[in-house]
Amino acid sequence: QVQLVESGGGLVSTGESLRLSCTASGPNIYNSAWFRQAPGKEREFIATISWRSGSTFYTDSLKDRFTISLDIANSTMYLQMRDLKPEDTTHYYCNEGLHWGQGTQVTVSS
């Protein structure tokens, strides 16, 4: 059973940075991803990364400010977010196939 646990969310001011973590456990963890979703809105893809090759893919609108990475030794995926804006305020989730974490809230004050 795959388990994903996010952490690192919080309240920051516009222009600040934040790093989210997702610790993964269980079998068959190959390609993990970050998404975000605000209440009542569609889930938005952010980025994905391969645990085997480290290759990454980003949504165009966020690739200049967000960076996905891995710490394989600690089974952890990161999302480094820079120059945060109020519109980045929402719940962030990590994903592996059909599995989702519980999410972590990021709030950016203006």
C-alpha cells in the first residue's frame, strides 16, 4: 500500500519561498507528481518526476518558479516554490499513480 505524507505548507508573504515535502512509502513508486487544488476548482498539475531517472516535467505556467526534486535516500519528494504570489494560495497534494496524500495548505499573503 502506497502512502504519501506531505508537509511544509504554511503562511508566507508575497515574494517569499517555501519548500514542500512528500514522504513516500510502499511498493511500486515510479513517477510522483505535485498537484494543487483550491476548493471548488479543478485540480491543477504542477510537475512530475521519475524516481528511476530523475527526469522531470512541468506545467509551463509554473516551471520558472517551482522546482521538483527527490531525496531518494529518504524516500522524499520536494517542491521548491519561489517568488510566491497570492494566487498560489491553495492546497497542495503529492501523487503516485492512483494514490494521493492528504495535502498541505499554502497561504500567500499580499
